[in-house]
Amino acid sequence: MDVKLFQAINFLSGRSLILDKIMILISNRVRYVYILILIIMFFKKYDYKKMSMDAGISVLISLMINIIIKLFYFKPRPFLKRRVRILIPSKMDSSFPSKHTLLVFAVSTTVFLYHRCLGLIMWGLSLLTGLSRIWVGHHYPSDIIGSAFLGSFTSMFLHKISRFQK
């Protein structure tokens, strides 16, 4: 199922130059939009400062989880096992977890817990980021779903802990 869904999405790449460029842009640059949003929110209000700090901590914890998983588990990227359309170069490390997806979901979930409207918009961008990682040929759908779960879970867990410290 994972391979079939990957092939269905990745098969769409290379057919439209405009869509390919958009997916490459999303895959490579959305994380910078998230950083900009967090910086703006940090200087806006006190509640948003806490949200930005929580998002930063969530990102750091998510990065540590990413490193630990990659130390003990290796899942070959799709292009290592089969012919796929690769739109941009990729590392040869493990496909799971998708660091891009993990980090954008960690941030968007934290923002969602403080600011629902902006959080939903960022979740939408996070979903597009995950889709773009499949589109460019770097990850399987299960990598994206697992990474989205890990990033979101990390943020929700951190939010629960920070509420108890008040």
C-alpha cells in the first residue's frame, strides 16, 4: 500500500513544470516561513513569546528524536530501491523520519495549541510539505505520516508539561 500510494503521487511529478516548481519550493523553503512566523510572534505579545519558545523547544526535541531513530533504524529512500522521479538531490540517509515533515508539524502543532486559526493554516502548509517530500521522490507516505505524528505528539506532550508548571 505504501509503495502504491508513493508511486501514485510521485508519478504526477514531471508532468507540469509549474507544479514541480511549486512542490520544490514548498519542500525546500516552507521551513523558513515557519521560522519567520515564530520570530514575528516572539516579539508580538507575551503569550506568543511563550508559544515561540515552546515551538523552539519542540523543534529541538524533535531533532533529537530524529537523530536517535536514525541511529537505530534505517529505511532506504524510495529512489534507492526502485525507479522514481527525483526532482531535487537528496541525502542517502534513512527515509524515516522525514526531518522536514517532523519539524514543520512540531511547529504548526505548537502554534495550533495557542492560536487555532494560524495553526490550521500552518497545518495545511505542513501537509503540503509532507506531500511535496513524496512528490520530489524523497519519502514514502508512511514516512510522512509517522513524522507528522511524532512532531505533533512532541508538541502536544510539551504543551501538557508546560501547563503543569504554571
